[in-house]
Amino acid sequence: MWIAVEDRIGRKYGIELKAIYAGRLRPQQLLMSGDVPIVVATGSGALTSHVLGSKDQVIVAINMTKVGGGIFARSEIRSGEDLRGKTIGVSRAGSISEIILRYVLRAKLGLQPDRDVKLLVVGDPAVGLQALERGIVDATPLTMPLPLMAGKMGFRELVNYDALGITFPANTVTTSRQTIGKRPELIDSFLKTLIEGIYVFKTDKPKSIAIMKKNLLGASDEVLEETYKYTTAVLEQQPYPSIDVIRSGLEILSLQYPQAKQTDPNPLVDASFVKRIDQSGFIAALYKK
């Protein structure tokens, strides 16, 4: 997304992109208020809203299905059982960080959140790492590039999410049914812009790392290198919004919202835009350059 904005790729497809950071708001709040027509974010907000009965959000692309990172803890904590009675720092309620953490604690480590471990809201993952460093929390979930930093600081990787095989709509393009109905050409242009941004990221390493360095303030060259290597491997060249990935997300959510097991994933997904773009030869042509 940073590349698409910085290189003004959207101008080729008739749009001028401006990225707005949601900050303390949920990205979906900006979407549903009409302040923005499209959000690029984790699928956690759209899935949760869908499960709770709000059916107006639609995921039109999934760029990443790997969560990345894991749970990092003080070095003396060596197992999941060692977390019992401890405090874990989390970002805001309903975030992908909290959803995956609760799932892993219950389904993989046999720990009941809020009973066996205390969850303390500390803010963004970067703040969670600071809280871990200062001894405010005993553990915290971290996503790239923070795991690399945590390892260098001496903290233990207690759980690796990718090693557990967790599949989740980790990075999505979400819009509203109203936008799809009234401005389908905008969705098409935006997805072409984003897909070309992905192409540039995967094929122009120097430019990608330079733009990452600009946005990931304070990241070392080694961290940028490893982050680029990981992200290139997991970023989808053809970002179809897979129903199977949505089902996996609903399964993870079902530990918090039992009704997620009976929730139909199909109304949440519209794969027609990516399908048309792909079948037109647009994506194949990019990679033949």
C-alpha cells in the first residue's frame, strides 16, 4: 500500500490514493461512516461485524493469509504452562492480535484467558514490546518486524503462529455493499493499483526496502531485510478472497463468539473483482515485464 501511494500508481487507473491511518478508531468505523470507501486492514473487524449481524461489509481481496509472529515472553518463561498467573499485553479489544492470542491460549495452550492469564490492554504491538521490556507485562503477541527486535532484546519466542499453521485473513481489502453497487469501477481501479503495488514490492527490492525504512521508523537494516524476505514470501500475487480462509477465521472467532460456527461466510466475500482482473491477463502481464 505504501508503494502504491508513494509511486502514485493509482493515476494509471484513474484514481488518486491518499492513505489515512485509522489511529484509535477501527478501520471499519471509517468505512461504515462513509468517510472512506475502502479499508486495507486485517479481516478481524469485518468478520466480527458479520458474526454479530452486520452484513454490509464485503471483503474483495485478501493479500495475506499468514498472521506472522507469535507470543514473546520473558526468558525465564519456557512453556505455555509458565504463563499461568502471568500478565499478557494485548492491543485493543477485537484486534487481530487479541483474537489470535485468545485462540492460541485456549485451543493450543489449554489456558483460559481472563482466568488463567490476565490480559492487559497496552496499545499497538510496538507498545506491547515496550511494556515487555519495562516489565509491565510478562508476555505479548508480536507481528513482523517486532519479533526480530524482541529476539535481539533477549525475549523468548514462546509460540510461533506460522508453525502452528494458523490461517486467517490477515490483510484484506474491505468495502461496503453500497460502494460495490454504486462505484464498482472504483473497486476495480483500486485493486489494480494494489496488485501493481504488490508486483513492485516483490520485484524491486531496493525501492521496497527504502519505502519500508521511511515508514518503519527506527528499524535496522537487518530487520528491514528479514521483514522484506518474510513479507515477499507470504504476500499473495493473486489476492483472491478465499472462502476457506474466511472459514478458518470464523473457526478462530468461534471460541469468543460461538455463533461464528453457524455463520455463512459467503455473503462476506466478493471474489468477482479479482477474478475479472486475473482472467483479463492483467496480473500475468505485470510479471512478464
